[in-house]
Amino acid sequence: MISRIGMRSRLIFFFLIVFNYVAFGQKIIKASDFGVKSNSYKDAAPGIRKAIEACKKSRSSVLMLPGGRIDIWPEKAVKRELYVSNCTENDTLSKVKSIAFPFENCQNLTLDGNNTLVVLHGKMVSFALLNSVNVKIKDICFDYERPTMSELTIKSVCDTAIETAIHPDSKYTIDNGEISFYGEGWNTHSFHTILFEPGKEIMRYSTFSPFLAAKALETGFNQVKFEGKFAKTNFHVGDVLTIRDPYRDNCGGFILLSKNISLEHVKMHYMHGLGIVSQFSENISFKKVEVAPRKDSGRIIASFADCFHFSGCKGLVKIDSCFTSGSHDDPVNVHGTHLQITAIDSAKKLKVRFMHPQSYGFEAFFKGDSIAFINPQTLMPLGKAKLKNAKLINKKEMEIEVLGSLPAFVKEGLCMENLTWTPEVLVRNSRFERTNTRGLLITTRRKVVIENNIFYHTGMYPILIADDASSWFESGSVQDVTIRNNVFEDCGHNSGGAIQIAPENHELIVGNMVHRNIRIVDNTFKMYKDAILNARSVDHLLFEGNKITYTQFLGKSNNKSFVNLTACKHVVIDKNSTDASGVTCINASKMTNDDLKTDLTVNIK
């Protein structure tokens, strides 16, 4: 009787969904009609390809998955050569990616996952939206059969041996006492290691070198003992070592040259290479998107590197009610790309070059775009122009033609920033935890609001506002940022404190600031470190109404200074509350008393 009622409820729910789509004129395409069967463990790639092609024949369509589990292998999946920002290695190896759900030249399409678990094999991109408009992905989960992350839990420790339990998903071999990890079509050649301390819920940088130098012995099923020199190490029972090859050759999802893209109730249980990368796309919305291992998996890590990465986007980037837990890099990164001028070809034409070895091969400028010429040492804009034409002439260089003539100051070595492809950003109601790096990296000239979020035990600064033209070449300056009603809890155990505003301007110009109009108000800081705010080269900075409570999470803080300023002006630090005992002060350098209004003691260096 119960099973009949359950079946009846599911059928009613299914027909309600179908009725809703039909009412809005969307054609329902069922993947099961193209041979995609749940829980069959057969390759769903051919059926998915055919179903997507059927969707493209309708003006508006819904691709409905069958529920349960489906498996996809790379052999019969769509393949595309893709150059992805921040995860394209500088070598001659193939940049062709295998894509599980290839949405290319699609419009008005909804992928309704029907809570299907999609299990990927080998190294695959979960979904790619290429030159598509009005696409929504909802109610779907993605995972890897064999994640490219290997995980070991330490069971016992002594000076001469460590016993470990290797996660069942982490395939390994032992040959002549040497351990190696492998997967479906890959082997680990380098061993980038992050250690997770479950008791403190923190992730630290670590090393696998002592284990590689030791003799590995299998003592039972997924039980490996390492005999070697461990007297000078700092491993403890319960620690989990998470290990990957740092080579970036893929991403979890890819959104390229697309517009009005929405992800809702999407769970990414593992992503290889980088997370969901949105590149030169417009209006991207993530709502209730989760990057975390499946709760029953016993795994720690869900993302090889970043979780949500936005490079050169525009319109509104919205992250609402999302959750990230278990990444080897930043949960969110929003930036543009500085390209360096390498040649002046004529009064109107020049060449620019990608400078970072992991970002190249894609168009970073387009006809009609507005650009700024940037001094890479000061990060100051020297002037602007509009583009008559722009084309990629090889994988590393673009040829640029401006309307009118190039300004007289333009020379080789300057950088160019795309002012058109810069998004507004809204990050709210989300939780970011279990990462060894930062929480949010935000560098965009348009309005930014970060509100009602929880940053829990991030390894570095939970919020970093940078801008550089000499390392990652990630642009640009911020003009309007509000950080309000967030909770920061015991962040910065690997480095830093809470909020870091740190443009990489190697030369300071008196009176000219890289960033401006940053408001940090009504937040709660529960921190064991002094450094709540570090700011450099900011004009108009407000830090007001914040509540600061010091903990003894990883040791007692001095609680004497919580703000460090360098070369800022029009700064107001006022009406904040703290439980710090004694005198609290602000450290300021390259500033005068006229640059700062505060109710605290100021120490000007």
C-alpha cells in the first residue's frame, strides 16, 4: 500500500512538472526516449547528444532526465578544443575536452535533471554552454566515479612508520615499496598535498614527500603502512591527506560566450582541473548550487581548484544561497585579464599578449569594446580607447585596432584592460568553508555587494580584492563595493586575517589610488587573529558598525591592532565594537592624520 501511494505521488509530481512546462509552451524532450536509462551503468553519452540535438529543433524546450543514476564515458562524448581561463597549461598537449552535456548554439532550453546523479568517468567537463542564450540547468548532481583527488586517513603515527586507510575511491598500486595513484586513463605524477584536520575543520598545506621516501606496505584492504623517517613530521591520527597532480587540463563546467544562464539546485560533488568557469558571458545566476562531496561518500574534497570562476564576464553575476565545502583553491574568483602590449604596428594597430601561462588561447577583446591602457607598475589607467577591430592571431597574441589613433603615450610594456566585459557582482546568503585558500576574490569595476554570507575557517583571507599586471594578470580596480552583514569565523590560519585589499601596484603615486568606495559595515568577526582589515591604495574606505570578537581558536591573539592601512585616504573607521582588552589601534603608513577619521588610537609609521 505504501509503495503504491509513493508511486502515485511521484507520478502526480511528474505530471505537474510536465503540465507546468507545457503551459509555458516548452516542448518536453525525455532523455529516456533516446536510450538514456537510469541505473543501467551503460554509457549515456550517445543518448544525451541525440536528446540535445532534438531540443535544438524547438524554439523552447526542456530536456528531462530519468532520475536515478546515469553514467557517461569520454569515448563517445562530444569533444571540443577549449581554451579555458586559468586552467590551460602552457605546453603542446591537446586542449580537447570531453563534454558530458554539450549545449552549443542552444537557446530557450532547460535541463531538468529530475535529481539525477550523473557519474563521469575519466576526465570530463560536466556541462558546457557555448554560444548559448537563455539556458537553465536545475535539479541535477554531478560526480566522478574516480575523482582525480586521492585521500588517505592517518590511523597511527610513530617516528619510523605511519599507518593509513586509503579511501575506497582512491585507486592505487604499490610496486617495490612505492605507492602510486591512478584513475580511468590517468596517473598521478606530482603530489600536491593539502591536509585536513577534522577536529579543527581546517585545511593546511602539507607534503607527501616523507611517504614517497618511505617503503609502502599493504597491510589489508585499502590499508597501507609507510615505513620511513617521520620523526620530524607533524602528522596526527585522524588527519586526512588530500593529494592531486597540480596539472590543470579540465574544468567542472564551462560557460563561454553565452547569455542569461541560470544554475539552480545543482550539486557538483567533484570537479577536475578548475570549477565552473564562466568566460566572456553575460548575466550568470547560481542559486542553491552546492560544491561538496556526497554526504555518503566519506570524501573531503569536491573541487580540484576553484569552485566558481568568472573571467571577463559582464551583466550581473549572482551567487545566491550557495554552499562550497572542500576545494583546493578559492570558492569564488571574479576578474578580467590584463594583456601586455608587445608591438606597435601602426598609428592605429598594436599587438597584445597573454602573459600568464595558464590563461591564453581565447578572445579577450571584441570589436566595439572599450579598453583602458594600464601602467603595470602603478595599475593606474593612462587613457582609454574604443576598438574598431580585434582578432586572435595565434594562441598567445591578439591584434588590436582602435578607432582614431593610438594615444602618444602608448608603448610596449603597458597593459590593456577590457572595460566592457566587467560584471556587477552579488554574493549573498551563502556559506564558504573547508578551503586552504581564500573565500572570495573580487576585482571588477562595477557594483559589488557581498551580504549575509558565512565564511568559516577559510585558510587565507575570506575576502581578497587584488588587481595585478605582473603575476596572475587578473584585472581590475574596484569602484563600488559593499560588504555587509556577513559572519567571518576563525579564518586565516594559513595566512592573513579577514579582509585584504591588496592591489599589486609596485609604485605608489601620491593621491592616486587603485581602488575606491569600499564599505565594510555591520559584519560580525569571530577571529583569533588581529588582522581584521588590511588595505592598500584605497580612496574612500568605510569600516563601521562591525562587531569584533576574539577567540582562542589556534592560540591567543594580542588584540591590539585590527586594521592596517597603507597609502589610503578618506578613511572612516568608527562605531565598531570589540571585546579586546587594552588599547586597540590602527597601524597606518604613507598616510597623515588628515587621511583618516576614527575613534581609535592611530599609529602612523
